[in-house]
Amino acid sequence: MRKIVPLTIGLTLLIFCLLPAQTSFEITEAYGDQLIIGMLGNPAMELNPFEIDTPEQRDVISLLFGGGLIQRPDKMVAPPTLIDRFVFTSGPKANKVWRMVLKRNIIFHDGTDVRNTDVKFTFEFLKKFGGHILNRRLNFQNIKTVRTVGDLEIIFELYVPDADFNRKLNDVPIISQRYYGDGLEKGFAIFDEKRPMGLGPFAYQFRSTKTIYLRYHPHYYSGRPFLDRIQIRFFDDEQQMVDALVNGEIDFAELPDVSTAQRINQLMGRKIIVFSVPRPEKKLYYMLFNLHKFPFTEPEVRRAILMGINRKQITRRILDKNGDMALTLFDEKSPHFAGGAFQDDYNPTQALRILTRAGWTLNRTTGILEKNGKPLSFKLYFSRKSILEENIVRSIKVYLGDLNINVQPVPLDQKQKQMAIQNGNFECLVDKYIYDPEHPFEAVEYFYFNILRGEFKNPNYRNRHIDRIFNISYRDDKIRKELIKRFQLYVRRDLPAIFLFFDRKIIVAVNSRFHNVRSVFRDEYTYYYRLNPISNWFVPKELQKYSF
């Protein structure tokens, strides 16, 4: 394969991309070998295609169940759609009646053909039970009927015309009516009772305590995958996963930051390919305050901390050009960003003035600000062995130390941290929030109710104006844009949290024995990579490591 011209993705990653991803001569495709994927997350994750909480879970589901009738390109190139053609309607039925014809020779893992009755069953199931992919709700209540014609044609009739209905079909897996038929009575319990079975490129074999094992689908509609097997191996923390990559125990992983990518590249050299791909979701890092605990009961302290942390410099140092400083829940390029009300507040001199006016004075013995005999000191929780979060916390400690504020970093397991948020059992913490930007209302809703408020009986942060607008918005969709704007303004004023930065790119590392792993694309401004579907990856015969 030809060498690909390196992308403009920051000086550091530019160096990585200059390394030859493949040899310069033509490589012959070959079947065989195995890919071992390293992932962070819960190894006991539910393999329910309609209740997806994390990008990692979504990746596993996609390998098993496929991407649905239409799959959007994201970090990977989209595979061919399941739809052969749309039959467009005009006149009074335009955007109210949607007709489409499936492709032939699409086959489930059990060897049965995908028919329009499976599509009908899937959307009847979703209309009855709903579901979600991250913050996106799988809400199909607008479907009045789903009719079938022959074996392949499907007709959706809607209550209300919807010009974007085809986009709502994106990334919704199709399930087998024959296999999951009891699901209309049992609901999501059906996915606990039955082994996962879909139409994706790889079929479920079994799972162990830390690993999910998949085998190739011989009748995959886009062609039999080259790889025979996939192992998805789960790790408790980033450091364990990075060590496994360096030791050759896994072949593919997403790396936490640029410095880790640099270190791995230095250690492994030509054994590894390191590059970045677009992140389809928004990944936002933030600081969350417990407003019931000293010193965060005082708004002046929260304001001073905001002004005392150089978020722009933290973003630049940790992510290089792969991130942007966050001013609110939405980035500045988003149509939902609240506009000129936000700016970079870094001003340590003003932060000290605010604290002084609020009655904080320097204890020259301890070197820490205090008030009424209480030091301005707090515990800052972060994910144990998270390289990126540890770097964030170190930077915050340094900046606030310059203001004579004592920060005590405390590592927690991710599960402990999530429980701390829900139970209010923390002082301050650093965490990440991942959401689909195409569903901004749901992104705001989850962040407000599940993160800012936390435990329901004694909410950490509650704003009666936001509550009132939410209640109205559930009855009137038109108010939702106003809610999104008001939410940003109120959170900015009250500061229950500080938004740090958006991590815009995914840095991936792939063992160099794998070929055809990426393709190059171009937008208006630059070139960039996307991963090819894993079904297209292959290992030349002479480089294959495993045989089955």
C-alpha cells in the first residue's frame, strides 16, 4: 500500500504519522489471525443493543449487532447501509410516509436472512420499550404503523411529518424477530436470557471474567471478515492497559493523551502505528463541587478557583492541539453555545482579591489561607491510575497553590467516584462527561439531573428556574432551545462545576502487523484519518501470530 501523506493534527502526532504505517509495496490480503482489543470499562457490561451507556459498550454492540439500517461515519468509516433504495413520496404524504427497500443477502449469525419483518419487529419493540445510545433517546412514538410489502420493502407511516426521520434510523441495530420474538412481552430481559445474536461482522462466542470472545461471521453482508477472532480484554485502569500494549498482550487501544502516545511510540517504534481519528461524541472534563461541604458553600471560593486555574494552558499542555478549553457544556462552535456571555476568566490577582474581600487571610505558619480558624483546603478526587486525570489534578494543585489554597489529591476507583457523585460523598472531584452533540436537550438533562443534582433526596445543586423550564419543556418542545441557553447562564452564575476542556480527538495505537486499518479523508480545512471497519483489517500470512 502507498504511504499516506501525514495529517495536520499537531506537531507531536505529525511525527507519529510520518512513521510508515505499512510497507511501500503491495500487500496481499489474507484470512486468519486474531485482534486483541484493550478497553477500559465493565467486563460484565450488558450486551443490550438498545441500552448503551458508554462509547466502549457501543463499539462492542456494533461488532455484534451491526450499525442498523444506516450507520453514520464516526471514528470509523461507515459500512454499506442495509437499505438498497428509498422510495420517495410526494404531496400530502411527503415526510409522513417513508418507504425503503432492504438489500438482499443480509444474514444473521444464526444463518437466517434479514427480512422486513425483522425491521418491523425492531421498531415495534423500540416504540414499546424505548432505549438510549448515550444521551440519545430511541423514541419512536411518532411511528403510527410499520407495514411490510413482500420480503424486503418497509413502509413507515408517521403521525406527524418528519423531514429528518431517516436520520433517526441511524445506528439503530436490527434484531431478529425469530430469535428475540418473546421480547415484546419480556422487554429488555430478553437480552439477559439469550446469547447475543445479530448481523454484525463478528459473532459472540463466550465471555470470561475479563474478556469477551468473538468469531468471524462467515456470511457478513459486506464480505467475510479477514480476521478469524477478536478478543475484547477489559482493564481496570489506563496504566494496566498501556502496559499490556507495550508488552504485546493487546493489539489495539485508545490512548489517554499525547504524552502517553509519545512514550509508547518511543518504546515500541515500528511495532506500533499511532494516529488520531475524530471523536464522534463530545468528551468533556470538569470539576464538580459539593455545595453542601466547606469551603464550597461559599460562592466566592468557587469563583476564585475558576479565576485561579489556567484552563487554556492545562488544555494545551495535556492535549496539545487535540483539545479545546471548555467555557460551558457546549463548545464554542456549537449552535447551542450561549454566545458572548462566556470568556476565559483566568485572573489569579483578581481571585486573591475576591478571597480577601470574603474574609480569607493568610496563615503565615501553614502558608494556607484560612477563615474563622478553618484552612482553605479540600480533597480533590480523581480516577485511580488515570494518566490524564492525574495530570489535570497536578496542574490544578499547582495553580491553586499559588493562591495559598491547599489541594489534596485523592485517587478513587471509577465505580467509587460515580457512587460519590450520586451520594454526595465527596468534596470536589474531576470527571468526564461523554454525550452525543446531536441531542443537546438530553445532554443538558442528564448533566443537570444526574451529575449536578446527584442524590435526589438532598440534591447537590438545584435551581428552581431550571426546574421550572424543564417542566415546561416536557410539554412544549419549542421551549427547549431557551432551556439550553438558560442552563448555561445559570450554571455559569452559580458555579456548581467548572468546565475544563473538550478532548476532540481519539489517539489510537495499532500493532503494525495489521494492515488496511485506516483511510484518509479531507474536509474544508484539513486531511484526517478514520479507522476502516475492523472487518476490513487483515494480517499478511507471513506476519500472522495466531492460527485456529
